[in-house]
Amino acid sequence: MSIQIVTPLTVTDHSRDIAGLQYVYPVVSRRAGGVSIGVNLNPNNACNWRCVYCQVPGLIRGAAPETDLALLAEELDLMLSQIVNGDFMQKAVPLEARRLNDIALSGNGEPTTSPQFLDVIDLIAAAQQKYHLDLKTVLITNGSQLDKTQVQAGLRKMATMRGEVWFKIDRVPQDGFEFVNQIALKRSQVVRRLTQSAALCPTWIQTCMFATDGVLPDEQALGQYVDFLAEQIAQGVKLEGVLLYGLARPSLQAEASRLSAAPAEWMQALQAKIEALGLPVKLSL
């Protein structure tokens, strides 16, 4: 087994097969500010949500398949060996990004739908220990599986591994169908799961903002979003902050032609409103 990267990594290419591996892929992350090792538990391109801005090709509805844990362990070991002991950074990473930041459970679908989610967290912990690393372990999630015992156990384990949960809330949760995420939601479910996440592991809210058909979210929608954050703070939900980002890469979903990036000034104004609540904001345009 070998890593096959023929061109330097960039923030605009997060291809899951860029290293020629099934589960493990490196990216230069604009939000992480360096190299992130991705772990893709959804190589079947299946997710229980279908966000309109999603960059996964051939996305289908579904859950993660069974993971070949032995193969995942081998791939992760190979990637870490090349980064820690080899010349991967010099060959594949721009000079300004040659910093290993985290191992992130992201990929082509919702990672917590994997029946082996907890086993994967244990595997990542063992790999870090082998290479004497103290990296963040990041879970990028829509939060839909936070009621499950094994997912909660995984978050508890992550909390001992400098873990962070990036919990997707793109628009204020309301009862009914959500266009952005293409899913039926109940506000009470989102609040419960967010509260659980924040109690188990440091949790950031991750929000993608953009225009649809040339129209940005209006002041009422933004006010509801900011009020939702304020409500969580008032209820004692300990949030680390908000990861606010826009469209950096084109959507590969049917709605792609309807979406466009929000102006930088608009995003910065929203950032200021969130920061006024006392929440840190990391803005990625």
C-alpha cells in the first residue's frame, strides 16, 4: 500500500480519494489552518441528510456501511508515518500550511451513522499514541445520532483526546422541512442533541451561509438564528463558539445553480452579531 498524491494539496480540493486510499485522505483545511487528516466512514457516498451545498458527488440517502477496521488502521498508520517520518509535507503541502492540525471524522456522509463509530475513535486514539501525537480529534456532524449510546460514548472518549464536535446548524431549527439540509426537523430534537453534545465534548456550532436564487437570509432569519444562540447560552449550554463559513467550493447537488456566495461584508456583519453574544467566531469566506 502506498500514498499516491501527484499534485500539491489546496484548500479547494478535498477529494476523498486524493491519496488513493479507501478511508483516509489529507486536506489543507482553511478552517483548521493546516493539514487535516480526514477519515471517511461513508465511502458509499451515503448520508441521512442532503445539504444543498454538499460537494459529495453522487450523494445518496443512507447510512455508513460496515468499516474494515484493519484496513482503516493500516491506512491511518501509513498516512501518519509519511507525515511524521517521511517527506509528505515537503512534497504535497504548500509551505504556509505545513502544520499537522487534526484528525477529522468527516468524509462523504454522516460519520456517526457508522455502527463502528466508537471503535473508530479508539483506533484513532491508538494511532496518535503510537506516533506520540497530541492532535485534535474533530467530529463534523449533523448531530442526528446524538441520542445513541455508542455515539455518546465516542464523544466522551474524544473529550480525552482534545476532541471537538463541529455541530451543523445552518439555519435556526424549526419544526418542519428544512430546505438547506433537505430534512424534516424538530426544534426540540436539535436542542436536546446539541445540549448532549456540549455536555460530553467541546462543541462548536458550524454554520454555512449563502444566497439562494440571489437572495441572502433576511434580517428576520438572522435575528432568529442569533436569538437561538442566545437561548442556548441562557439555558447553560456551554458552546465553544461558531464556525461561520461560506461557499468555497461549488455544490454538486441539484440546487447548485441556485446558490451563490454571501459578500464578505455581510458575513462579517453576522460575525459581529454573534460575537456580541460573547461567542468566539471563526470566519472562513
